[in-house]
Amino acid sequence: MIEFRDVAYVHPTGVRALDGVTLGIRGGETVAIVGENGAGKTTLVKHATGLLKPTSGTVTVDGVDTRDTSTAALSRKIGVAFQNPDHQLFSESVEEEVAFALRNFGFSRELVEGRVSWGLELFGLAEYRRSSPLILSGGEKKRLTLACILAWDPAVVILDEPTVGQDALQKEKLGETIRMLSSTGKTVVVVSHDIEFLWPLQPRVVVMKAGRVVADGPAKSVMMMGQALDSARVAEPHLVTLYRALAQRPDSPFVGPHEARAWIEGGSAPH
Amino acid sequence: MILEIDGLNFRYPDAPKKAVDSFSLQVPESEIVVLAGASGCGKSTLLRAINGLIPHMYAGDYSGDVRVGGSSVKASSMRELAQRVGFLFQNPENQIFMFTVERDIAFGLENLGVPRQEMRRRVDEAIGLLGIGSLAQRAPYELSDGQKQRVALAGVLAMRPKLIILDEPTSLLDPKTALDFVDLVANLRKDVGATFLIVEHRLDLLVKVADRMVVMSSGRKVLDGSPSEVLMGDEADGFGVSIPAVSRVQKLLAKDGLAGVDRLYDAEEVAAIRQRERR
Amino acid sequence: MMWLSGGFIFRSGNSRFHRLDPRVKLLISILTFATALIARYIYEIGLVVAFILVVAAAATVLTRIARTMALTATFSAFIFVVNFLFTRNLESSSLYAFRFVAIVVSTSLFFVTTTPDELERVMKMFRLPRDVVFAFVTAVRFVPVMMLDALQIMDAQKSRGLELDKGNILRRARNMIPILIPLVVNAVVRSGELAEAMESRAYGASERPTSLVEYRAKRVDKVVALAAVVVFLLAAYSFYSLLAPIAL
């Protein structure tokens, strides 16, 4: 679906933000990209939709080099929700906000109408249809940006730091949304340093450090990498710490309460 | 008591409901108190009523009393309050005004008209406390998010406030940087004896250093106790507070008959207790 | 816009000229400006420009000043044409055109070598009200922040299928709306947060705010200032008369 081949990106200022990234994202996968601020996560995402073009190496989407097409064409397939909703909400009403991209993509009037209603319904925003997006709460704005993207039904959804500034309930809803997207066959890429949020989703985890991919695999194995995570300044999930502490004693194998163990291994926290 | 809030009510003009509703709280000196609750529960309003932005900058229906260090916030001027209550806002970017770190740290002192020598001493002290000596001559745009956070805090510390409010201080930081920041707060409490009131969603980070946790919902205080009382209890879940996964497991370990889990431990500690149990 | 940012926005440098007291740098700029005004022949303007270029070279900002000059050239050609159409006088028209270049670069020299911090100091020296100085400081301080905002907004809207450089002029202007509205909204939110932070740090609390850094002219500053004045007087004398009517 998306292929990064030995991608390097050097900023106009001379900073090497990506330094030889090779990474393939297959259709239907749920991938988390983690790493400290400045590790190159967002720069990588911007390459997927051609907002940035690699200094060297190639990025292809469905076999098409991003250099040979436009961001508009790529965005039709890949919807990106950036971190700050205030950086994109501008319309007079919530429904206009959702319709904006659909009109840009040339959807018919009836289709726009239908998709807008569907998107607002899906994210519980129907009652705000005619309100200004600016009066929404932080959590609602976030959901609106997701509705805006899902309305044009891209095959890939990329979420850039979706949990920043969100409280427990809002995070829970976000988690549900991501599960829902995965189950409907969407490819979901989550860029986040919120490990506690990612862990229950059990995604494929790509760890970045100084513009490179330093680890890549299922959450369960990557999150057990201890030192590798430490050197990338990624915190391991608390449950993993607990599991390791309990399990790693040679004199005493891990025999926690059955339930607790199941959660830890299953990756989800009890409620 | 450094902070006393007695039956505070506040309603913004034209708002249908009170943002803060019959809220009372007493905080002794040098405590680290975490204030938690879902978005829109009134935390931000409460914080602004403590540092005086309410009622001095934002008017509304105000009743009850807030006292910091014994004197009423309502009756004090912003000049006095700025020296008594330090406020670190959520986005450090929007509280760094000057072109160099050093001059920004001095901003509040310059405004107060503190003499140059005294100002120099206090700026250097704040720089020392936060370990940002190497940044003193930098411009704001040359700083990382974590560094901006420290610079903004230094500007607050230079005023030598008794009470320091941190409004979601780690929301923009990555986890390791956030942990460093929490350690820094714990050290500051030791070094300068200040009292901290911290609003934060990421409770897992603060469990270790907090003395107390207060949960708000719809403008009211609904829970108030030690972090373990609040997080190991059954009520916090319902108020939009994110219970750290480890706390959930600990609760279960405790139910499973694991003695000694009456306060919150970090993962390593739980493992050690479990180990002892098994012998 | 671009030539403005190239020629008038400070970028850090550390030459001896940079380290001069900003008042001295301002004096030099004003004096070269004045010399350009009283010059009556093109070769005199040429001398002024040469002088500025030498100083710019010493201050390691020659490339930037040269770029400012090149970009000013279009405007100055326009001045030349207009003048020539009206006066039909080749000499005076080219004098005006060259004088414009000299005036721009003499101003540019001050701005590219003076930190915003020093600018603030100069403003304070002129006893401008504190609010005015502070408004200036914040405006300059947040220029890079707002530029970053603008870039992020553009990325977000492009990701929603907005094609900025498509269509006719009217369409392109309309394409700016999704960029400008969030930019303004963010600026308003930001200014609210700034106001809160200012209040919380006692802005305006004292009638007589103090300053962390003390500014005192060093010996080198005094010597340079004196030299600048002497050079100016010599130039003025050699251009014959300070009292002669300006220009032809």
C-alpha cells in the first residue's frame, strides 16, 4: 500500500529529519509509529501524502511514486488527521466543514449530502450540524476532524498524535474508533507517544529514533525490547514493566492471578 | 494552610451553569496536589480563581472565598498575586515573551520593578534550579518543547511564589521528557518548599510524587484523598479520570489476597511484594 | 514580502559591527541616510553606497545587503522611468533612482545587524510608551510562531484536497480563505493566552519597571560614534554645502 524505500529527507535548514527509512505498510494493517519528539514521525507521515518529497529514496502509494502525483490525488486515498483541529476548522457550520473536502474531490451533490450526514452521525455530532465548529469542545473538534476524513472514505487513515489534550473518556472513544476502522478493513497509522493508549490496540509498532526506524514488529515483541526502547526514549507500557518484573525471576516463573496475566498478555487493561 | 477555598461558586456571564460549584479545599504548605477530572469539569476555571485572573480579569457571578497564604484573592491586587501564585500555562510557547531566555525569566521581576542586582540573583537562582544555564542566551525558537517548559517554569520560579499551579504541564511532552519534568517538580518541592497544584490527565506519571488527588466533576469536588485511595477506589472511573493500567492490576492483585497493596506502588515494587508473598 | 524578510529581519551574527551599541549602529544608519539625501552627484551617491558595502562586508552581511540592493533595483528603475517621463532629465532621474537604493541599503544595514532585543532597547531609549514597545516585541517574537502555524494549516488543508495554485486569480484568492481563517482564529486564541500569562507575571504592575540587562556604551562605541560623525561632516563639507537645497 505505502512503501518507503531508503527515504532520506533533509530540511532546507540542513537538518536531516529522515535518514534512510525503509518501511512497508500493507493494506488493512494497524501501525503505530512511536518515538520522542523530533524523531521524524510527522516528517515520515507527510511523505505518505506528498506534502514532502524525499531528498533521496522513493515513496510509493499503490505503486505510484509520490513525485509523479499531487497531494490532492494522494489524499483521496490517504486521509491525515493532524494533531491540532484548530489548524483546519474554518467553515461556518459543522456540515460545511465535512463537505469541504468532498467538494474538493468533486463528489456529486447527493453524495456530499449523504456522506456528511453519515459522518456526523457516526461521530455523534449530528446535533451540531448547523453550529459553528469553533464552539465545539476539544474532544468534539477532534471527532469532527475524523468525520471530515472518513466522509471521503480513504483506504488509509493517519492520525497524528490523536490523544494530545484528550481526557480519559475522549481517549476511550478514540480507541474505539480506531478498532472500528481496523475491523472495517481500513489501514490505520497512528503517530503517537502515548504508549498507554496504544498498548491495548496491539498494533504493529514502528520505533523511530533520529530519523531512522530502530525497531518494527508486533507490539508484544517490540514493547518487550527494554533497552532498544530506552535508547529511543520511548517509555514501555506500565503493564509490560509489571509483567517483566513478575516474570523474569529465574527462581519464580510468573504466576500472577489468572485474570491479570490474561490482560497483560492480551494487551488490554481491565475495566 | 497555603490555600483555602471556602464554598466557591463562579458562573461566567451568560453561562447557563456554574463553572465552579460550592467548591471547598484546604491545602497545607509543601503538598503536591493533583487535580483531575474530565475536560470541561471546571478545573481551568478553578485554577484561574486561585491566581486571581478570576475575578480580576474575568468577571462573573462570584461568591465564596479563596485565600492564598491567608489573604483573600479577591481583595488582593494582581501585583501581589503574581508574587504569591505562580501559574504555568498549558502551552509554554504563549508565555515566553522576550527574545532571550534570560530576559524572559526576568520578565515578571522587571514588571515589578525589582532592582537589577536582586533581579540578577533571582534569575540565576531560577536558572540553577532548573539546570538551564546553557540556554540562558538562546532565543525561544531555538528551544525544544521540553526546554520551553523549563524556561516558562523558571520565569514562574523567579517570582518566588508560595503556590505553583501547573496546568497540564506534560500534555505536549513525550513520555520520557514528561517523566523528567515530574522528577523536576518533586525536586523543586524539596529544594524550595513550594506547594504544587497540578492539573493533569496522565495520572500514571504523577502517582509517585503526588500527596493528594482531588477529582472534580461538573464544577464540584467529588473525590479527595491520597492517590491510592482515589485510584484504588471504585468511584474515580465514573468521572472521566484515566486510571493507570497498573492501578487496575494492583486492585486485582489486592483482591487476589496480595497483602500490602494498600497504597500505590510502581510496577517493580508490586513485583517485589508478590515475590515475598510467594516465599 | 520576501525581499523585506531578506533585507530587514535580523539573523544572528557576531561581527564587531554586530557587537556595537545599537544606538551607534542607528547613528551610522541615520548618517549614511542623511549623506545620501544631501548628495548632489551620482558619484557622491556611489561613494555612500561603497561606504555601506564596506561596512556590510566588515559586518559579514555583504551578501544580504547585496541581495537587498538587487531587489530594490526594480523599484528604483520604476522611479527612474517616472522621473524621466516628467523631467526629461537623465541626470536628475538617475540621481533619484540611485539615491533610493542608497537610502534602502542604509536602513537595511541597521535592521540586519540589530537583534530584536536591541531594537527594543532603542525604542525604550526614545521613551516610547511601554505598551507600544511591548506590542512591538510580541509581534516580532511571534512572527516565526505564526509562520509555523501557517505552514501547518496549509498542510492540513492540502490534505483535504485543497489545491492552492489551481484556477484563476479569483479562485486562488478564494483558496486562501481556508488558510486565513484558522490563522486568524489561532492568533486570537493565542493573544488571549498571552494576556493571561502577562497578567500572571505582573505586567504593568509597576510604574517604573526595571531591566535585567544594563546597557552602557563601551569605549569602542564612543570612538566609532565620533568617527561616524566626523566622516559625515567631512562628506557634507566636501559635497559643498549643507545649506544648499536638497537635490537638484
